[in-house]
Amino acid sequence: MSGILFDEIIFGPVKSRRFGISLGINLLPLTAKLCSFDCIYCECGLSGHEKGHKPELYKSAQILDSLEKRFKGLVDSHLEPDSVTFAGNGEPTMHPEFEQIIDGVIKLRNQYFPKAKVTVLSNATLLNRDHVRKALNRVDNNVLKLDAGTDKVFQMINRPQNRITIDEVVDHLVEFQGDLTIQSMFLRGTINGELVDNTVAEEVEAWLGQLEKIQPKLVMLYPIDRLTPFATLEKISHDKLEAIAKKVTELGLKAEVF
């Protein structure tokens, strides 16, 4: 598997246009991607750790201990993060102790940096699990993925590893009643000789229809900005993304292009 993996549980902080000074938390293995998607654009590379090899997950106590040590270091350096952001080598909600970790992070945030927001970047595939949904409802910023409008393109771009359709994902996103941000990657190219393009008019209209159901507080639109597993994918122009974002605002929703 080619790609770039985070080699720490806690990484950063880094300056983020979206989240300000952001301290990252990686709940996934440090040596392999672990995700319920296998997106064609993933900077971590494609899924496929060695057969018979089960990637190691750190326990919640180890993760929270690492976070507290980093918090103490930031206090000593007089550096205050704006966001504590769950990201890393795959899908954070796959960690079996996700709810417990969220509660622990919120407690430490309140103790050390009460002004910082807790942000989770998720692909939304596990929102059918009660403990995941409960945990996400406790955080400040839910940034959830929606890269397509139709199930055909959803399956082509995101390649879910479990049997899930875009309608199921959208149904669970609707349950957040607007208290979420949608992030969407736009791209075009060929995969195994088949054209993939979520910027064509029909697909954009279907995507807009899904947004109307979800009613997010913000929609973030992105082009490819890093190396991907497939060299055949193209970066979408800023002007094209702005044109799509304008259609989002015409629905009465807020949109930002990155």
C-alpha cells in the first residue's frame, strides 16, 4: 500500500485554514490504514494490509495519556490550540472505544484548553451504531463526508468496505438535524479504464438534492491537493468548485471552497 501515514497518536499542532491551530488525534494503527472506505483519492493509500496481519489499535488509556502529555507540553510552550481534531490513518469511529475516548478528550479539553473545539472528521458510514452517534452528538464540530449524489458514483469514488448505500448514509446524516458540516471532494479521471467524474451536471444536481435533505450548517468543497493512489485522477479548478458552491448557496446553505 502506497501513501502517507501518521506515525504518532497525537500529531501537530498544525495551522489549518479550516480549524485554526489544530492538534490531531489518530485513533488508528500507526503502520496501516484502517477504514470502512477505500477512497480512490486517499492520501493514506489503498487498503490492503498483509493477509493474516491484524493492525494494532492503541487502548483508550494510552491515547488519553498521550493527549494529556501533549496538552501539558502546549501549556508549557504557551501555545493554545483552537481545535482538537480526530483524523489520522483511516476512520476514527471504527475504534471500539470511540465513545469512551470522546468523553476522555472532552474532559481533558475542559481541563486544559476549554476554548478549543473538539472536531471529528468521519466518513459517516458507522452512524448506524448507537455509541458512535451518541459520541458525535457530544462534540463541537462533526465534519462528515459526502462525495457523491448517486449510489453509482458513491460506490466508484468511496468504495465502501461494508455493504452500505448512499441513501443509508444520507438517512443517518439527516438525523443530525443540521448540526454538522459536510465535506466533499470533487474529482475526475479514469479508474481501470472507467470514467469517474462527480462534477458533471447530473451528479452535482443529485448531490445538491442530498444536501437539501441533510441541511448542513456548512458545506466544504475540495479538489485533490496531494498525491493519490491513482495518477489518472485530475484536480478540479477553483473556478469550477466556486460554480458548484454557488449552487449550494442558492439552496440557502453556506459553502466554502478550499
